[in-house]
Amino acid sequence: MAQQHHEMTAGETLSVYLQDQATDFLRSLRLHRESSTDAHGAEESLEAARALRRASRRIGATLHTFRPLLDPEWTESLRPELAWLSGTLAREHAYAARLERLLGALHRLSSPPPPLPGPSAPASPPGSSAPPSPSTPPLRGGYPPPATDRWTGSSPGAPLPAAAPDAASTAVGRRSAGRGGHPRPSGAESGGGWAQPPADGADTSRPRQAGLPAQGSAKKPTGPLAVGAAKAAALLERQLTLARTRAHSAALQAFGSSRFHAVADNVAVLASEVPLRAAPDADLKPLAATAEQHLAEAVTALPLIRAGHPYNAEALIHGLATDTAPEAQDAPWLKVRSLLRLHRYAQEVLLGEAPLDPRLLQAGQALDLHREAADAAAAAASAARTPRIAPATAYALGVLHADQRHEVEAARFAFQQAWLREAVTAP
């Protein structure tokens, strides 16, 4: 039998992608409902919620990029609802990850540096793990050494080395679970200041954790903390755990609302039939090229030249000016992150099962780290504005804020390196 080759039209290609994402949405919703009723399905419930968010983002982005080929009234009514659902489901995970990041940074900042070997130290045998020598200073946060580093002589265009994880930040252990699965601090941490009197925070009540899965709680690094850092950790834990509890309650209310059921019904219709316009000569490539052009214009507005120099302190400029100065500085980078996602999802529609450009994925990962570090810095600054906190606590939160702004700067450098390599090698 002769094999017949059928080249899909633009409408068919778009329909196949949207139907696949809608099927993933419905499958994730079914798994989430089944795991929510199971007492041991907390991890499956979290994974199903993440898959539900991924499908919602891709459907909404595809409807936005290729809206001229779709029914306009149906598209404009579904896109905001998908954005609402994705944002509602993302908050709980974001608060848990933010707390884990901040507690890990506090332990890393409180740990003493590893001792360097003396000049007469014996050489390590091949294959053994030895501490870094003075001629190879350790990297931090994904930074390479400066371009004029007298130790290594590396250049800004050199490939980024893999950042070795800190011993303090990777020493993460699970403790005995408290109420709702949240780990309780050990005796050493309690004595170091985990449980502090009400003078170090306005809200000292423990939030109710009845419905939170244990796997979603933030992990606490081990090791003692100084008094100021321990009080800062306790304050951050109270505030972010309370915010996470409220986000979890909002997600549960969203799943039971008529608004969510309307979104699920529309996605179920999308899984069977995509409302396309009658456009036989339509083409997906010009619309995808428009998304790429918007991304390129947004990247042009970024200070990439300054971000290309390590340790440029761009992320700390105007840090003491006003409360909104860091957020205004991060806004162009967050806009690029959103446009990069639109461009990446448009490429998924065009390429199908073909792999995406790895440099595009590296740039997206750098911007994801940028947002996480920026949000963590904002959380540290918000905790530092709590009334009646001790000076040592405020100082620890200030150091933590500066550390996360340095991570923002490192993410900008990583994005600049990945983006320029992509621009040079692109055909």
C-alpha cells in the first residue's frame, strides 16, 4: 500500500496542539480530584496541580498568539479565566518555595566559610574531592569570575561553569512533621531563636494547617543560627506560612466555584472541537514571528551591556530610595519573561514534537530564577518593615535582602549570556 503523506494546514496544526493541551488539562484535573480524596495522595495532588497550571498557561498563550485564527468572542472570554486559574494555583507553591529559598539563604549566610589549605598542604590524589585552592575561588549564584580576574583570566564570553552547591544550602533534612505536615524546628533551633516572644512580630498566631499537604511544605536547613538570623527565620516562617495557608484556601475555593466549572466545561469543548475561523490561506508562521518580534523589542529595552559585566551591582541601584524602586527595576525583566514564554509556546505549536532550542530554555530558566529571587527579596524587605522587631532581626533581614538582590543580578547575567549566544548562532 502506498503511504500517503498529508501536510497539515495551519488550522489543523493549531487544533492538534490545543486539543492535546486540553486533554492534558482534563487528565490533570481528574488526577487532582482522585488524589485529593486519598489520604496518601498529597504528592500526586501537587503534581496534578502543576500539570494543570502548565496546560492552562499553554492554552492561554496559544489563544493569545494565534487569536486571528480563532473565534474572537470565545477566545477573549476564555483567556482571562485561564490566567485567573493559573495564578490562583501558583500562589501556594510560590510561597512554599519562597520560604525554602529564604531559609536556605539564611543558613548559607550564617555558615562559616570552609578553611583553605595552607601552602604546605599535600596535594590531593586524583579522583578525590578537595576544597578549592586559592587559585580557583568558589563561584556563587551562577557567577563566573570577572573579566579581568587576575586568578583565572576568564573572559565574559566564556561558557558559564556549573555552580557548585553550598554545603549549608544543600544540607536539607526533614524534621518531625508538625500540624498539617509542616516540620517543626529542632531543639537547637528553638534555643537559637526559632520560637520568639511577640515583640519580634505583630502576628504570632500559628495558622491552621489542616488542609495543606506535607510534601508542599518548605524544607528547613539544618544547623544553628545566630540570634538575629533565627528571629528573622521565625518571622519569615510566620508570614509566609500564613500567606501559603490563605493561598491554599483560595485554591480550594476556586476548585469548588462555578467559575472554575465554567472553565473546565470550555476546555472540555476545546478538547473535542476547536472554534476556528474560516481562513483557508491562513499561516501560523507570521503570527509566531510577531510574538518573536515583540520579545526582541522588549529585550532591546533591557540594560544587557551592563548585565554582561559580572558583579555590576545593577540590581542594588536605588535599593534604599523607595519601596517600589526594586519592583520598577524588575518590571522590564518580568515583561521579557512573559514574552519569552509566549514565543516558546508558539515554537511548540510550529515544531510539534521537535526539541526546542536549548539556549531558549536556558534564557527562560534564568528569568525564572530572576523572578524567584526578586520575590524573595521583596518578602525579606516586607518582613523588615514589621513593627517592633529587634535591631539584630532587621539587620539579618537587610543582609538577606541584599543577598537575594545579588541573586537577581546573577540571573540577569546568565540571561545575557544565554541570549547573546542564541542571537549569534541563530540562522
